[in-house]
Amino acid sequence: MKKRSFISFVLIFLIIFYSAPTYYATNNENGNTILIKNELKEIMDSANKKDLIPVYIWYEDVNHTLASKEAENDLGYSIENCSKVNFIKSDLSVSQNDQATQINEFIESTKKQRKAEKQQVNEYIHKKREVSRGLYKIKSNEILKKINVKSKNIDFISEMPLCLF
């Protein structure tokens, strides 16, 4: 019985060990750790200096708190301060017909306010995305400057996700 559980343990350990991604870790001149998959490291080691190797570069996300604050400064309000519709509290002692009437009256009486709230929220979301897009462009450009890649060798630079192609 012990032999069987020992073999099971060894098999599980080997499966986990060999299925885990392996990386080559190095530090750049700024002291930041860079992780490179071992497969890419092998390709880089065997390639000539003039060979082009297609890669994706993933990096730390931009500061979304900064994007929110910038959007708030531009618009003059935060998402928390958007106009909010006050919901009615239905009197549970009234009949269902009266509750339905109350709800329909509430929907009709708050139509303009709900439309204004939706417009304000959408304006905030649009502004925050615009600010985030600018932060991503700045971050991408900084990385491209540091790694000194010629623009003709870049296929795509994303404005929102966290990678360069």
C-alpha cells in the first residue's frame, strides 16, 4: 500500500514539474527582472544577430487610478458622483395592482433622470478609456525607446491590451 501511494506521489510530482512553464530570468540595466520562456531563449541563443524573431512583449499594466483621476478632472465629476435615481420603496401591504401602478409611475417619472444618468456614466467611461489609451501609448513608446526596435519590424502596437506585437 505504501509503495502504491509513493509511486502515485512521484507521478503527480513529475506531471506538475514537467507541465509548469519554465522561464529564463535575467535582469535588465534598470534592475527589473525579465522572464523569457526557455524555448525563446534557445531560439535567441541559436539565431544570428541579424535574424528577426517574432515575440509578444507583455508588461505591467498602466495606473488605472491615475486614468480615473484624470477623467474626473477633465469632466468635473467622478463615477460615484453621477446623478443617481432614487428608487421607491413599495408598500408591501398594498395590492399587486397598486404595486404595478407605483412601478409604472416611477418608471415614467424618472425617464429623463435615468436617461441623463446613463449619458453621464457613458461619458465618464468614454473619457476614462480615452485617458487609458493615451497612457498605454506612452508606455508602449517608452518600451520601444528602451529596446530600440526599428518601426519597420513592428507589426502591431495595441492601444488597450498589455502587449506589443
